[in-house]
Amino acid sequence: MSSPSSSPGFQRPVGIPSFDPRQVPISGRDSHLPAVAHQAQTEQALRQRFAKPPVWQPELRGEPAFVERPVAEAAVLLPLVQRTGGLTVLLTQRSAQLSSHSGQVAFPGGRTDPEDRDAIATALREAWEEVGLAPQRAQVLGSLPVYTTGSAFNVTPVVALVPPQPLKPNPQEVAQVFEVPLAFILDPANHQRHRMFWQGREREWFAMPYKDPHDPLGAEHFIWGATAGMLRNFYRFMAAQ
């Protein structure tokens, strides 16, 4: 239910509720599902999987619409940082100054511009504009299925390997850049289901709260909504046999 981008194209439409997702009760956990094996999370294993993808179906195609308007195209980058201790997923926390989805966790990304040749170009351009991630240093592995947000965007997640590099977050859009171990994301025991009743229907989403063990303050990054939904599909892709 949250927007995956910090671009101006993702302004909050009238009708989206304002609430604290942390306060919505947990309706279920998926600890019964298997975690992706560590040997399947290496760079080489990822290259092979994207080169010859398994037969699979995404668990989530998107969210119930909040507004009635034409759907626009967008893309986000799902950056896998090549750390010596294992791959991590790079995410951002949106600036509190933003009028849309302020403070939420997101991927770098946004609306497709007319000059973008494809979703990959959109994702790389937005990642450069938002956090200073150099596009020439990103090794694109492939894309995940389109995810339609409740705010009427068809979002293509582009997965890429990126080396550790100095970043320059745009302070007008990004409050913080942080990383979550890929192993945490690919273990469904860390996936929560939340459910609430709104606009005459029941709505459900995933959340993946993450506490950085190296943070002396023990701050929690609450990954939820569209961002968590796309990560859930990534788990399904990686877990498919």
C-alpha cells in the first residue's frame, strides 16, 4: 500500500488513508515456509537463476486501487550490494519533508520519463538521481513481474548487483539509505501479514520489520506495502524449484 518511489510522480492521491501500519494487528506469519538456501544466494547462483529462470508465478500482482485514474508506468531498482559477508538489499527511507508517503521505506525508483528506453533505464536513472548510485556500476540481472500499486502505477522491479560505493542521497527526497541482509528478506519467518478493513473491503499487506544489530539505538526499519510486496515476489522467485 505504500508507494515505492520518491519521485514527484508518486504524489499521494486523494483517498489513501493516513495511518501507522505498525499499529495494524498482525494477522499471520509465514514461518512454516522454507527459507532460501544460503548457497542459492551467492552472486553466481543469482546470475544463473536469472539467466535460466524457473517456472514460477508471483504471489502478488498488486494492490486494490485507492483511486480511479489511468495507470502510469514506473520502475524501481532492487540493488543487491556485494558485501564480503553476503549480499544485502539497499533501501531508502523517504524524507519527512515529502507530502507523499513521508518517512516510509522504499526502493530507489519512480515514474517512467518519455526519454527512458525501458524499465531498466528508468530504474537506473532514478537510483542515480535519488541516492547517487552510479548506473555504470550496476550489473542488471533481470526484472521481476510488474506490481500495480493502489495509487495506479505499474511498477517494474529491476534487480541488479552493485558494488559498495559512496552514495549521495538527495536530502529533499531521501532521509536515509540503509541495507538489509538478503538472507533476512529470503526467510519468510521474517514476513508478517497485516489486515485492515477500509473502503468497504478487507485489505491485506506484508511487512518485514528489520532491526539493524549494529545500530546502537536499535532503530527499526518497517518495510511494508508495495516495497514488501515486491520483496515477497522476489522470495517466491528465489524459492521456486
